[in-house]
Amino acid sequence: MKGFKFIGINDCGSTCCPHCGAEGRYIYTWSEDGKVRSAMAGCYKRLTGMIEKSDEDRYFELLSEKQAKGKELNGWDKKIISLVSAIESKKITFDWGWLKIRETLSQRKIYLSKKRY
């Protein structure tokens, strides 16, 4: 079993859900057991709600949703987007880039856990 991997969200303007055919705007794409699937937000949440997701996948879901809906990005978001871009353009190595992404996510998690108290 290859598990779950979040791929992204596309703002399609006006479209239909590939899963149920309902009209909407945002299409979520993910890989489940090696098979790429797509659906709108409601179907996505229903289809993936019981799947165990990594902290990274949950974060990238939130980040993609912020970007697709034009919401303001915080410093962690901007840093991670910059690191992903640098990895994709081969300005930094994949391993080093993901090490820095995981460090940033760890710092974010520590901050958010302290903020709650």
C-alpha cells in the first residue's frame, strides 16, 4: 500500500466535480494507493476523511486552499513556497530543501502548540 499524498487544489472558475458531478469551483487532487483522484471539497473531505494523513499532507492541504482562495499567507507559508520553488528550479537539492521544509513545519508546530496555552 502506497498510502495518501496530497497533490493540490485548482481554481477552475466554474466546473463539475469529477466524483459526483455537482457544480463548483475548486478541484482537489490527491494520490491514494498510487492512483491519482480528483473531487470537489465536499467529496474530497468525505473520500479522504478517514485516511491517515501526515502532518506535511495536512499542512499542504491548508496551504493550497489558502493559495487557491487568495487568502493572505504568513511567513511560514511564504518560506515553504520559496523552498518548494527552489527545489523545482533545482537551485537547491531535493533532500536539503525537504530538510528545511520539515524544520519550518516543526517550528510552526511548536509555535502553534505554545500559542494555545
